[in-house]
Amino acid sequence: MSEPESSPKKNDSKAAVFARRLGSTAVLLGVVFYGLLSGGTLSVVLVGALVMLLNVVGLLEFYGMVKENQLPRFKWLGLAGGVVLLGAVFLYLSGLIAKWFGLAAPTVAGVTELEIAILAMFLIVVLVRRVFAHPAPPSFSMNGNTVLGVLYVSWLLGFVLKIFFYPTSDGDAFDGGVCLLFFILVTKCSDIGAYSLGSLIGRHKMIPKVSPAKTWEGFAGAILLSTAVALVFSHYFGATKLGGMTLAHAAVLGPLMAVGAVVGDLVESVFKRDSGVKDSGSFFPGIGGILDLLDSLLFNAPLMFLYLRLVLFND
């Protein structure tokens, strides 16, 4: 979610735009919260299904923007590769593969090896597919655009599953659902903080050639609200649900995730500007497409995972 456009449509006030965005976000987050807090098999199924839905629609939007930019891609091959990658990560981390085939419990190293293997095979398939595509555009463009879609959407989305299913010991005070809620709320509050403060007092443009609506005042609002939410979560759940997250950790993680969210939004703004589209799609009223909603989450998911892996559980 970005800051408001500098010149909205005449019949769309800033309040109306914000209300639509807030309503769409509330509906989506309501489904997410219910899935995360319900617990048990229902929670696992809802999270897996929602992430896969976001993956499929996100890939279609990405390859749609590539087409709008008059660039080639193997759309259906990329979609298949992204589904296989994210599906395999879900089945492994959820423990279903271990249950079905009597394998060891999921580990961080195990899922990393699985991802590398699938991405390597996907790259080989794409390269071979181009060999037998005649006539076709240059292979650098065709292959690169196809692979980028899977890396940007599916691979980065996989880190959301890694947060939710992060493997810990029985004695660790960690709840993957609460941690994922922390990640989502801190990230999306960056969007809300930037939008709100930017609407009120935004005057100084950040990068007008990329995103004319973004201001430094909005950037400050993103940092302030994300940090505040991170500190509140750490105070109430750090010791019991977040693996021992301290207030000092939250004071650092909040601003970092705010910056990551803004950068992620700017990256998607470049994609849209290059493609000549205002939104990546029209999946959510007032927000746009799936990628307009996911851009900040995609950039912050690896950051949240690295915090878990290198700070909280680095043994």
C-alpha cells in the first residue's frame, strides 16, 4: 500500500480512497488472523491455501506486467515452477512429507536444500525450453523474465511459510502464528503510517521519478508506526510467544522493517512504471492487485526470517 496519489480522481476524495484501502486490508487481515489464531490443522490449511492463492495471482500479475512492457516470458512455465516451488516448501515445512514418507522432522537446512534443488531444476527446464522455442525472442530476455517472476513472487513468499513453520525445540517460547502476525502488522503499519502522515503533512518528495506520491514525511510516519507496533508486540509477547524478543530487538527490527517495506514498494513502483500500469491488478478494491499488497511483505519476509535464524535461534 503506497501513499495517496498526488492528484486523485475528482470524484474520489482522499478519505474515500483511504476507506476503500482500509476496508480491503481489514478483510484480508481478518482472514489471516483467523487462520493464524485458530490453531491446529485448520490454521495450517488456511495459511497454506492463502499463500498459494497469493502466489498464483501474484505470478499472473507479474507476467502480465512483463507483457505490458512488451517483453517475452514463458508465462505458464513460470507459473508451474512457482506452484511447484511453494507447494514443495509448504509440504516439507508443514511436516506432511515427513508424515507420509516417514522422514525426519523439517529443518532450516532441509528446506534450503529443497529450494535450491527445485530452483536449479526449474532453471534447467527454462533453458531447455528456450532451445526448442522457434522463432523466439533472445534467450537472455525470455529466460531472465521467466526466472525473475518465480524468484520475486514464489521464492520470497516462501519465507512467509518459513516464519510460520519455523522449527524450534519444545522448550522454546515461540508461536509461529504470533510471529507471522508480528511480521504482517509491523510491515503493513509501515504502509499505513506512510499513507497517513504523508496525507497530512507530506511536502518533500522522496523519489518523484519513481513514486511521485511518496514523501519523506510519510517515510518518517512509516518508521514511527512500525517501531511502535514492534515495541508493543515485544512487550506483551516477546518472552512468551516470540522466542525471547527483547525491546532492544524490537527497537531495531521495527525501523529496519519499515525501511524494507518502503523499498519493496518502490521496487514494485518501478515495475509498474516500466509497464505503464497504475496497479499490478484489480484484485482488491482501493488497493489494486495482489502485488500492490504484497510488495512490502515480500521484501520483509527474508529479513524477519534472518532475524529468527541469526539472532533468536542461532545455535
